[in-house]
Amino acid sequence: MENRFDRRKFLKQGSRAALGAAGVLILGGCRKERDLDLLVSGALVFDGSGGPPYQADVGIRGKYIISIGKLRNVPARRVIEAGGLCLSPGFIDVHTHTDVELLVCPTADSLIHQGITTAIGGNCGSSRFPLTPEMLETENRYLKEDPGIEADWTDLAGLLRRLSRKGTAINYATLVGQGTVRAAVVGYDNRQASEAELSRMKELVRETLKQGALGMSTGLEYAPGSFASTEELVELARVLREFDGVYATHMRDEEDNVLEALDEAITIARKAGVSLEISHLKVGYPRNWNKVDDLLGKIDEAAAEGVRIAADAYPYTAFATGLSIFFPLWVREGKKEDFLGRLRNPELQSRLREAVSQAEQNVGTWDMVLISSVRTEKNRWLEGLNLDQASRLQGKDVFTFMRDLLLEEEGQVSMVCFAMSEDNLKRILSHPLTCLCTDGELASTSGVLFRGKPHPRYYGSFPRAIAEYVRKEKLMPLEEMVRKMTSAPAEKFKLKKRGRIREGYAADLVLFDFDKIRDRATWSEPHQYPEGIRYVVVNGRVVVEDEELSGELPGELLVRG
């Protein structure tokens, strides 16, 4: 690695001597049949395969890579002089919670600035489809308030039509959420689905896969998806086998029972005969950190037995979700109004307080939990404070503070919890079957998506993985990290002709400075774009130029098959 980058520095010095700095040349003249639309010249190419890098020019015509080699004499409408920079395939984020945000921010700001050219939504059992009329009404009640749009669809086909009309800077694909499907058919109660209901859920999954979903996700820590039995999940997953779709699961537990939860996920995949993706792989809370060897061992064993298993992870030691997660499932059962009603119920206060006390034992101390976003302006000042600080400032114990805040915010309080081990994170990132993700929603440093204090992963996951774990920690060679960001997820989710720098593949490319790439998002100031990602190309068109958005919207909606 060091020898390669000594060579890279030599190339960098040579290019600066010739050009002064990496730059762009616009060549005039009429375009001929064999001319290139874009030539990236002199980069150190990491082609996504995991193999060693090599210096080459990459030629693009239309949306495709058509030639790789020595191309300086080939006429091109535009040349990016890339001496001293690294060129990789566009990064693929397999686990996002982005969907409707693209309607208000089609330039995909926090994603594209990271070099992410393809994002997969619909994770953790939650998707914006399929919706019953009642669910659509509820959805619009919140969407009109934030981010200020109105849904005019009930299925995936409708959402894709809406996104297509708007346009986007990135490629977008999605899974269907099992929790959403269950809500549409069974409702929000903790009960077994009837045979007729199971049949209807299977049909909804089948219809959505026909409309282009890449697979199905679960969020088995969240109601109502959590109320499904293993057998119900196997039956739903068997529909995926008809389409060779992926089963992506936020497992039933990521802390005390993480090993048992992984066993369940593997059982579902094995019985259904489907490809399995373990979402945001982690081991939460210090008392469980010693389980990481067994966790990774189970993944290796399943893979050796023929289960098509992989996992994704984000390069941080804190997770993020709703504050309501500290209350057990029986409190969260049903609709939002049911949850809030239980919080108000005077007869339940002692049980609720006991549950929060147990949660505190899990976390360790409440100063490990930060409030990241609230709904109302009244409580906006709480964003960025930890629970211990916030409760003291209001003169309340933590339970009373949490209960009152959730009631005032109608349950919409997001938080960040520091619960994972850095050593375990390194073990997980190093595993050959893991890839990278943000596990976040699209955000921006301006407009309606500039809100709260979200987890820094929204802005920094991919550049951080390179800066922190390749350049600084030397956890793996850069070519291996690039593989985890590109060809590995493309192959897992069957994104054809993407994830590699290869002739005939879509021209999704990232050009970055290895010495300068870094994440800038912090816990206190998360709304900051990374540095060092110089150019991003999507389907042959430049969408980031000298670290600034070009305004181009060349993204495509990627559907199964």
C-alpha cells in the first residue's frame, strides 16, 4: 500500500508540473461517432474488484464506460485531468432511509457529496408503500408538515412515477418493508396473522417485487413488524425466492439476544432459500461486546453451508433511532395514539418507570444518549443535549422528562446512543462479507432537510471509512475498502453493470484525493459535507465538480431485473 502511494505521489507531482493542479479541459469542435463525451485522464484506478490499482485513462460515451487505457489522443468533448487522484466506481449505499426526501432535494446533497451514486431505501421494515387509504391519510398528515409534500401514490409504481417526474442526481432503488405490509393487512396489534391475512401479505410483497423492489426488509425491533413470528417471516420470504430478491433484516435484537436473533435470520434465509443481508451489524452495550467472535463465526458458518449471507455497517460506535425504543414492545404496540395513551395512563406509570430504569442499566448512563431531533420549535433547544443534561435543565428525573417530551412531540423524538465498541467495529468492518452504509435519511446544509442534529453518518460514513480505517488505522488496503463500497453491494443486490470500472458498465465514478479525504460531520455540528471528494459522475454526467454540486440530475430508478 505504501509503495503504491509513493508511486501515486510521484504521479501527482508530475501532473502538477504539467498542469499546476488537477483541472478540467473543455475541448471544442463537433462531436464525432468515435469521440468521447468525457475522458478522465491519468487517475490511479481502483476498479472495484479488490485488485491492486493501476494508472489509466477512462473514456465515457453517453452513460457508459467504453474504453480504459492510454486514451490521451482520443478526441473528447471534456477532459478531467486526474493525475494524483484516485478513481473508483461510484459508492453504493445499501442501507438508507431515504425516499420522499429526494422529492424536496433531488440533488441528494448529503449522499452525493460522499461519493454515493446509488442508494437503496425501504430498510428496517419500513417503506412508503403499500398504503391503505387510511395509511395514506396519516402519511400525508405528517408529510405536509415535514418535509412539505403530499403523497399521491399507494404503491411502489406510483412512488417511482413521482420520483421520475422530479429527477434525481443519484440512482435509487428500494426494498419493500415487511412492517408496512403487515400494517396494511393485519394492522398494528400484537397477534398472529390469519391464513387469509398471510395470503394477502404475500400477494402485496409479490406485487411490489413485480413493480421493481429489490427485496424485502424487516425491522424486528419495531412494531408492527416485530409481531410477526419466524414462521410468518419464512412464508413472506419464500415470495422473494420467486424473484431472487434479497431479505434484509434489522434483527429482532442487537444486544443481549443478538446471537439468537442472528440464528433466526439465518433460519429464515435457509428455509426460504433466499439471499440474506444483515442490516447495520453491531453488538450493543458493553456486557455483550464479547459476543462479536461468536457473531462473526455464525456468519462464516452459514456462508460455508451455502447461505448467501452478507452484512452492512456504518463506521461509528453509536446507533440512532427513536427515543421510544427505550420502552418495551407492549408499550409501543398499536398506533401512535395507543403508545401515547399508555404514556399518559396513571395506572401504568410504575411499570413504565421500571422499564426506563432497565433501559438505563443497558445503556450505563443517560449521558450516553443525545437528543438528535424533535418536531416542535418549542423543544428545539434540546437538540444536541444528552438525556442527563436535558432532564436536569428541566428539573425532572429522566423518566419524567422522556415521558413528557414524547407526549409533547407526539412520539417524534430521535436520539443517538453510544453503545458499541471501537474494537468490535474494526472487526466487523474487516470481515470480508461486510459492506458500508449510512443508515440515514437524506440531509442538506440548506433548505427543509437542514434540521436537527442527525447522526454524523448521514454526511460522513463513506469518506470516514477511507480516512479513518484505511489511511489512519490501516485496517485494510484501499482497494479492499473500495470493493466493499462498490462491487460487493452491486453483486449482492444484483445491480447490473454497476459497481466496477469496466468497459460496458455504467459510468458511475468517484474521483478523490486520498491524502485529503475526510469526514467533517461531528456530533455537535453534523451538517457538514466531507472534503477530498473532487468529482462525482453519475451515468456519465458530472454531478459534483471541485466538491461543488453541478445541478445535474442524471440518476436512474433501478428496479429488480
